[in-house]
Amino acid sequence: MPPNDEDHWMPAWLALVRSYTRLWDQLEASLRHEHGLSIARYDVLAQLEMAGGQVRLSELAASILLSPSGLSKLVDRMEASALLTRNPVPSDARSTFATITPRGRALVASARRSHHQLLQQTFGSALDNRDIADLTRITRRLAASTPTARPDSSARENQVAT
């Protein structure tokens, strides 16, 4: 009996999903325990910090794992926690900036150290530099071949948006 096509891709798929899920869960637990942050909050703060502290909400929504409405709800909660502020864009009355606060900047800096330490331990204990380069190349190819629009991302957004 000839091998099915799935014999080639199914083990890779299962390894990818299982590894991703374990890493995600470990990172989520670590960020919550050490910093009181969900991955979604960390992602928003990290995106703001990498952008120089301020970014339009529409651009932020495009760069993270949330829909615009999911981001809006998350930003409401983060603003109430004094992690960021909303500011109008002077040149466009319909747009709003999210701006990281000093409290948000300090929290993301601390969380980033923990995040990078966890990744260094995880990747460093299992992969050498060539493996990491191969993983990066392969996952970029997968990302480039995957449509960005997901038919029903509400379940993932509800998990992320806390």
C-alpha cells in the first residue's frame, strides 16, 4: 500500500501544534505569575514599546492577534490599569493613538526579560544556532503561505484577550 500524503506532513503538523501549545501555555503561566500579564497585554505593551511608545490603534490591531473590537476592549482594561492612554491623532480626527505609560513601559521591560529568559532556556536547551535559523526560515515560509484572514478567530481572540 503506497503511503498517504498525510504520512509526510501529519507528524510535522502535530509536532508544531504540540510545541506551540506547550510554549504558549508556559509563557502565559510565567507572564501571569511573575508580572500579572496575559500574553495579549504583553503583546500590546511590547508593540507600543517597539514602535517608540505610541502607535495608531488600527496599526496595533493589525500587528497583534486580536480583532479591532477585541483590541478595543483590551485597551479599555489596560487604560483603566494605567498601562497605556488613548490620544487623538491631531491630523486625523477619526484615528486614535495608544500611548504606553511609564508604568506600562516598566512592566513590559520586566516581562520582556522573563520572556527572553524562558525562550533562551527553551530554545537553547533543544536547538543549536543552525536549528534556530532553520526554524525561522521554515516558519516564515509557512507564515507567507498562510492567509491572514481567519474564517472564525473568535475562539482564539477570546482566549488571548484577557
